[in-house]
Amino acid sequence: QVQLMESGGGSVQPGESLRLSCAASGATGSLNMAWYRRAPGKQRDFVASVISSGRATRYADSVKGRFTISSDKAENTVYLQMNSLKPEDTAVYYCIAAYGYDCIDPTFWGRGTQVTVSS
């Protein structure tokens, strides 16, 4: 069983930055990791992913150039650095783990962390 625990959410003003962390436990060696988010009243959307080796990443168009996903295999932690935050980035952010490289079919989910961007 894999467990995922997100942290680092909070309330910031537009243009500011936040870094989310996802601590993973269990048999995560072959899993690919990603972040999804759910804005109020909307479905959960893909944000960014990193494959198990850490060598390839993928981003939603809405966050390209502003967000960076990275992984620390020694710490079994995945990060999402979010810069130049916008009000439309407000959402609950979920860490997921998946067997597929594209992470479109998550197997494991964290409980989420709230990010609020408002002036």
C-alpha cells in the first residue's frame, strides 16, 4: 500500500510563490508521480507529472513556465514549486501516484492541500 501526504498549501497574493511537498511511503519505486487540482465547482484537472526515474516531466498548458515539478528519490518526496501564482490557481491540490507514465489513471491519491490566491 502507498500513502501520500501533501503539505505546503496556504493563502498568498497574486504573483507570489508556494512550494507543495508530497511525502510518499510504501512501495513507490516504480510509480510515476503527479499533481492534480480541483478548483471550486470544477472537476479535478492534471497539473504536472514526473516519471519514476525523474528524467521526464509534463505540465498542463495553464501552468507551463510558472510551475516546476521535481522529485527527491532519497527522501521519497515530490515537490511542486509554484511561481507567479494567479487567482485561477486557487484549488485543492492533490498528489497522486500512477503506474502509467502519463499519470492519467492515478492509482493512489493524497488527501489534498488547499491553495488560495487572492488579493
